[in-house]
Amino acid sequence: MKKIKEQQTNRAKPLILLVDDVPQNVQMLHQILNSGDYSFAIATGGKETLQLVKKQLPDLILLDIMLGDIDGFDVCRQIKADPVSAAVPIIFLTAKVELEDKVKGFKLGAVDYITKPFEDAEVVARVHTHIQLKKSMDMINDYNRQLLQAYEEMQKSYREMKDTQDERIEREKETALKAVSVTATHEMNQPLTVIQGYLDLFIESLEMKALNPTQKKYLHRIEDGLQKLVEIIDNFRRHTHLYFMGGDPTKTVSLAEKLEKVKAQLRNYKEQEQF
């Protein structure tokens, strides 16, 4: 058989890499397995084998232990040490039948042994078994990748949905707080304005000299408390305006200014009604 260092392969068929430094052994394996179900690549040494594996991953390697440059055990060790090629199954070809050699091969990652001289039925059966196992493992790995991808996409969608939901909740909270603050300020302004206005008119109508010290003290406490309440409401109004509306809150009309307007109106009513 003419020596072939590398063959063009149709990856619709499993690719088997045949490695033996004896051309007759390679020819025999090719004849046994050449049923049309597989494609082949051939190497006659350890270095060539490593080069071919790096160039194109086979689905199975039939690897002779006794090679001229690097022995099969070392070739197996290097292939299994590379994460890219570690999953490629390796069947050792050997005339050695010692248990120690078989154990050594299995420890290095080999999946099986075929002894020389070759028995056609044994070679076909072992190769078929490990090709099917490789196909099954490839399918499982592919399903795992698809599941992982689907899971990551689901996680991404969940995060995006949660972010959108959180933003919507924050907007709704802000809208509700704005409505409450505006309503509360308005509802407190109305009665407080009237109370302050009538209190000022009441004080103006009193003869302060006629009040005893206790009455004056109570009256001043009422004024002070009312003034503090006005300041609190004004501060609350300014801060809520700044938070929700932006801009300069000092440009809005304060409660104190409203009180002055109300007091002026009440004085007009008093003069008209002689109150």
C-alpha cells in the first residue's frame, strides 16, 4: 500500500487515525476497516501523529506502542495532556500481552487494546464499539452545550425582565410619593393659612396691655408654634419640588407669602364688614 501521510476526509464519516511504523500493519488495518463507514489518516511515527492530531482531530486513534521515534505511551500521554485532544479515544496496538503494559496504557487514558496478529472480527467489533461510544459522548456534550446556552439565555432574559420590573416599580413609587407630597402640602396649606390669618387679626384686635402674663405667654407660644409649622411645611414643599421637578425651588411661592396675601384679604373683609 502506498504510504499516505494525510488523506482528505469527509467528516460525515468518522475519522480514524492509523499509527504504526510497519506499513504492512497499516495496510492490513485499512483493509479490515475499509467498509465505507470510515475515513482514514495515516501516520508512521509519534511526532507525525502529534502533528496530525493538532491539525485535525480524529474520532479514534489506533496507536502502536512500539514506534521508531516516540513510543505509543508517550504519544498517548501528550494527546491526553492537551484539553483540545484529551477526549479522543485511543486503542493501543501491541504484540505485548503483559498485564503491566495494559494497566499502564489504561492509566494513561487508553480505552482498549488490540493484540497482534490482528483478528478481523475483533478489530471491527472494537473499533465499531468505540466509534459509537464517541458519537454518544459527542451528542451528550452537544446537548450539554445547548442546555448551558439555553440556561444562560434564560438567565439573561430574567435579569433584563427583573431590571425592567425594578425600574417600573421605582417609577411607580416615585409617582405615588410625588402625588402624596403635593396633596399633603396643599391640604396642610389651606387650613394653616386661614388659622394664621385669623390669629394675626385676633392679636391686632386685642388690647395687649389688658392681658395678664400667662395669657401673653400662651399667645406667644401659639404664634411660635404656628410659625414653626409654617417653616416646616415650606421646607417640605421646597425639597419635594426640587426632588420631583428640578430647577430652583425658591422661585415657587412660599407659604409665608400666601399667608401675607390671606391676611391682607382678611383685613379687607374686616374693614368691609367692620369686623
